[in-house]
Amino acid sequence: MSPWSKLRYIRSMRALRRQLEDAAPRGHIVETSPVLFQFPSAGRAYGPDLFVADEAAFDADGRHADAAALSLVAEFTSVSTKDADWDEELNVYGLIVPAYLVVDMQGSEITCFSDPSPHGYRSRTTVSFGEDLRVPAPFDCTLDTSGF
């Protein structure tokens, strides 16, 4: 997403954040703050729209947090970032991040990728806004997307 979200995205971001706060692994925080995570496999850092990460990752000085601290990343698509969310970031996150949510604001659906591997995610589930979405371990929760 561009640095400045469309106003209509805020409600969806808040709804997702609230639900994930209840299901986040112990010691992990849910944030929408602009933070860069370093992905050595990609040779660069990414700043997800929403993330869940081990709070200890933010004890260090520096500009980049370690991507290994992430338990979930969510990207909210926009016309200008949709390709990166579905291609580049999917490939990078799929090597290490346990869960990746693509909130497709143009298509009114949400996809959960999970089970990362050296070849990318092994599992994918897509539902339309308004349907429940199951997010597997380490969250083991069902998201209510009716507020998206």
C-alpha cells in the first residue's frame, strides 16, 4: 500500500488488528506502525501494512527488525501495489513468515497463505468479505470479515 492509505481502508485495518490481538502468540504485538523488516533472502527490507511480531525484536537499535520475528503479515492491496502484494512479497514472505494475509480491497476478498517452505507457501485459502476465514497456527483463529 502507498504510505497514505485511502480512508476506507482504516475500518478494515482496525477490524483485522482487533481480531488478531486476541489470537496473537504470547509475547507478539500487532501493529500498523511503519516498520521495516529485513529479509536476507531478498536482500532488502519490507514494511508491511500490518504485522504481528515478537515484541523482543524491537529492543535493538537500528532501522530494520529481523523478519524471523514475524508470525503474520497483512497487506491491503491498492491499485499501485497490488502486483507487489501478490507476486514479490508473496514469494519473499512465503519462505519464512508463518501466515500472510492479502486483503484485496479491489476484489473484496481476503486470502490466507500459510505453511512457509523453501519453495513458498504450501497452503492458500480465499474467502469473500463477509465470510469467515480460518487462520492456522500459531493463531488458530477464525476472522470475521464482515467489517471489511
